[in-house]
Amino acid sequence: MSEQTVWGSLELHIHPDARSVVRALAPDEPVILNRPHAAARAARFFVEKFPGKSLYAVKANPSPELVRILWDNGVTHFDVASIAEVRLVREALPEAELCFMHPVKTARAIREAYFEHGVKTFSLDTIEELEKIVDATTNDSGERARNLRLLVRLRVSSEYSELSLASKFGCDLADAAELLRVTRQHCDWLGVCFHVGSQAMTPFAYVQALERVRAAVAEASVVIDVVDVGGGFPSDYPGMEPPPLEDYFAIIHRHFEALPIAYNAELWCEPGRALCAEYSSLIVRVEKRRGEELYINDGAYGALFDAAHVEWRFPVKALEDDLEQPLQEFAFYGPTCDDADYMKGPFMLPADIQAGDYIEIGMLGAYGAAMKTGFNGFGNAEQIVVEDEPMASLYRGDRVDPRASDNVVSLR
């Protein structure tokens, strides 16, 4: 399928790269650059190499165009976290399998998802949520659902990840066995799921989590039909260069195979960042320079939320041809009136960069465009397709082959 077909009626212009966009448009507002070929490549990588089923975590980037690209390249299951995401993906992909994986849902959302959109898979981490799901999927005649797939979420450590997801959701190991036993009585498929946190920098994160799964399942003595290792698969950012993803897949598969579960149990994962980080970048313009601080036209209330609030360092490059001085460290201020609209970086750019110059900020396909707001009247951004490569990639074949990797991972 061609990029023209992918984008259909949006009639977006396709440019070679960011510099050609600046030359053609000299934009006053930020421009989001999308790379369908990068998302397609990431999807094929997971479909072909992960030893199980890959569910795209829609929250990372809910673009209908993106979910269609992933579908066209083999991703058939989608992790949705709200009824709005259920509706969005069902409208874009009528045949997709939707899994409602937020552990706290309203009864009305569960009922609509089940009866109107065909959602059969739900996660939970308490008895109360189980009761809510059972009640909401009972029909008007009082007949309870017989085709539910329910996954109990365990709380696991996020110590090996850049962003923790260990505090908000997940039942404690001490409570897991009883919850598994009770849940088994209300579903056709029983599963266990967890999330090691975002941007897990070592495969060992999944070893610890799968050991918790082992303990919970052994104590519960129930048949487990699916183990979902969640997300956490990393992308490549400055100062956060992960081992090859094949290392993660290998160690997950080895420990999954050793679990006391049904012989035909399925292995799932929920990549978000890893499937879409390379999809987009952002062009911004420098509006003012004050020493080593650059005032740009996007920021904390826009696509650079993570750069501001969790000090994420994204790759950057200047788009002017006449900047010649060596690179130096810069911080960014965004366009709003708030002091909190600040991204300390450091972002490495030519020392002679000035107001009016343009910068491309890379690897913003995940939690970039999806985080933009209209606060203070800022937030507009045209979207344009470009044909060049993302600033970094785990998938294009120029990283070290995992069989010759210096990253030594124990498979015990």
C-alpha cells in the first residue's frame, strides 16, 4: 500500500525530509512529520520476531492513520484504555480485536465495549472490578457472559525502567492467588498481565515480573490461558540506548515456556512506544535566544510534555545550512506564559543558532502528538509525511546483531 493511499483523503503533501519542509513552507507554527514506513517496519518486526501476539497500546499514539498502518502490517490486536479508544479503533478497524486493558473502568464503558463493539477481553486487579465486569456484561435477561477473557494484573517492579508504572495498578502478590481463583469462575480464558514500566533498559525487568507470575499461578492452582507481559519495550534516545529487542524476546520466551500454565497458553505483549516512537518528529522554530536558552514554539503543553515533565532527552538537529559552530548544550522554553513550560535537556545544537532558525526534534511518535493541548492558544500543528529515516531506529538493520551483541543476558 502506498503512502498516498494510507493517508487517503487527508491529502497531505509528501516531502523528502525536514529541511525540504522548511524550505517549502517556512512555517510559523510547529509541524509534525510522520513516517509511515518507519511504523510499518516496527510493526513487521514485532509480528515476525516476538514469540507471541503483539497488541498495540493505543494510548501511545491514537492516530487513526497510524493504527491502520499497523493493521496493514500485521498487528491485529489493540490494547485500548478507554471507551473513546474503543470507539476510535473500532471505527478505523472494524475487524480488529480490542482488549480493554485499563484495570479501572466505568460500568457503562464496559457495557458499551462488550455489547456494541464486541470487546471480550478485560483486565482487572480487584474483586470489585471483577464484579463490575460480570454485572456490566450480563444481558437484559439476566444471562451472564460466557465468552469473557479476563486478565488479572499483578503489581511488579519498575526499577529497570525509565518511567515507573508500579504504583497505580496491579494486585499484590499476596492477594493474587485468591483473585485468580475467583476470576477463573467467570471467564472462558483466564490470564495474568503486568507492566514493568516504560522504557525498560534491560530484559531482566521481565524476568523478575515473570517470577511473580510463576509464584501467583503456583499458589492459585488454576489453568492459565494467556500471559501478557505488557509494554515497556524501549526505543533509542540520547543516553538511553537499549540492548537489541531480540534479547528481550528471547528471555521472555524462555521464562514463559517454564511457567506452570496450559500447554496451549498464549504469550502476549503490549508495545506502545516501541511501535510508534520512530513514526514522528517535530519541526519547531526558535523565536528568541537568551544565552543557552532557546524559546521555541512548542513545549510542555504540546508535543514536548515528556521533555518537560520527566526530563526526556530527544534527539535534535538544526535545519539551517549555514550553522557552522561546534555543538553546545541548550535548554528550551515553550511558547506559553508558564515558567513550567521548560525543557532543560541538554539539547545539543550548533553554538551559533539564533532566532528564526528551525530545529527538528526526533522520536516523538510516542507520547508526542498525543499529548498536545490548546493551552494559552497554542497547539496547532500541520502534519506532513516525509520519506527519510527517523533520527534513530531499532529496526533498520544498522544496530549490532544480537548474536554478536556485547549485552550479555542470563537466560536462567
